[in-house]
Amino acid sequence: MRRIFNSDELETKFRQYGFVCVQLFTPDEFTDIKNFYANEYHNELHGFHSSLHLKNEEIKAKTYEYLNATLGQKVNDLLFDYRLVTASFVVKEPGNNSEVIAHQDWSLVDERKYVFLNAWTPLEDLTKENGVIQLIPGTHKLPITYRGTGIEDPLKQLRDQSGTFLKRLLQPFFLKKGQVLIYDARIIHQSPANVSQTRRIACALGFIPQDAQLIHYSYNRDKNRILKLTVKDIFFVKYSVYSQIIPQEVILEEQIDHSIMCKILDRKDILRTQPVLERIRRSIGL
């Protein structure tokens, strides 16, 4: 697989765990970003919300340009021949309805060849109260799944079996303001509700290799198959998950790949990514 980081140290850590955490910004650099958000986003929203999900193309394009200028280049300097394709604010308003359940991010590249990276940085220190991000290290080594519009959640069976199985494996990462968590989109992650008294804002920037094509997978009900769309880099400026209407002008190629099948993960898939747990499982005959 192609190299991801310029640094050998970061490359080694990422290959093992599926993520790295780096101190990249000073806290003062985030003051202007918070002001930008306050000036541009006036909707009274509740729970968890992402600017990437909005229908307003103008504000999404403006956010992309702004976050690319303020954060994107510094992150990209760590990466080996990557480019920015998404940039958004991810926000938790105070309240119990702001939980984000365990999930993997959408597949935006051919994951048999490439790694899509999400660079996630909070504008405030993370605490137990404001919705600390939690990950299961090593789950970037899970079998390939296809994640996108209308596709059955690969983690569905695990939730049906037991709501506590994944929670026992999730580890909190109390990032400080200025730290960036860069993770493989396949990593299982979640965050609990923000039960503090203030809004928690983070920035999420998505990167793909320069030689990769941006892909969006969508379930085609008529053919009962997953549709593979090769799309332009402006796809997420034009597309909204609320409408789920895919604009034709951003599609470069559309095909139904009959080799692509829905994959639902089970406990054994997860445990195989956890070497210590796998050894215990085998020793007791599970």
C-alpha cells in the first residue's frame, strides 16, 4: 500500500493503530475560526450536526476555502502526496440528543488501494462532559465494507446483538485545543452526548491521495446492487445527506460493480483486529 505520512514515526504508528495524534496548532489560532463560525452559521440547530450535511452550497464552499487556508495546508504538510476534498464543522449542541453512535466514515476511495484520512481537531479541550471522541484502535484492519447513501450499516448486527460490545472496546481521546487526530475512515469511532453547558465545535478535514479518484457508493434499490459513482472533488459542496439527491453535474462515471456486496461485520471481525483479545478468545475456545 502506498505511503501515507512523510514522517517514518507517524507512518509506523498509523499502520499499527489506524490513527495518530499530533500537536499542530496553537490555541490562539482557533480564535479566528470560532469567530468565523459565529459570523457565518446562524441556524438554531439541535443535537449533533455537520456543515457538510447542509443544503446551502455557498456556505459549504466558503467553509471549505476558509478551513483549507487556516488548517488544511498544515495538515497536508504531514501527508505524502494527498489532497483535501472535504472541510466542515462538526458540532454538538448541549443536550442528551447529541450522541454520535459507533460508526465508520463513508468509503470515499477504493479502499483496496487507498486510505481516506479524516483530520479532526476540536476548538475546545475535550472532556467527559462535552463529548470526547472515542475510537477502537486497529479497526482500520477490518474487512472491506462499502459505506454510503442508503447502504446497510456494517455495524448493524453488532448493535443488534449487544449494545455494550463495542462500548467496551472504545477508548476515549481527550484532545487538547491545537491537537489533531488523523484517522483512517475505517476506524470505528463515536462520541457521547455533550452534557456540558456550552456548544462543542470541531473541524473535520478529509484527504485522499493525489492519484485516487473520489468515490461515492449508493444503494440502487431497483437493481438491488451498490452503485459506484466516481465524482468530482466538489461533490460534498453539491450533495446533502438530507435530500440524498446526487447532482448529475458532479458525476464523472457511474457503474454497478457486481463484485461489490454488502458486508455486515460481526464480533469475530472486530476481535481479529485486537491481537490481545484474539489470543484470549482462542485460549478459551471462542
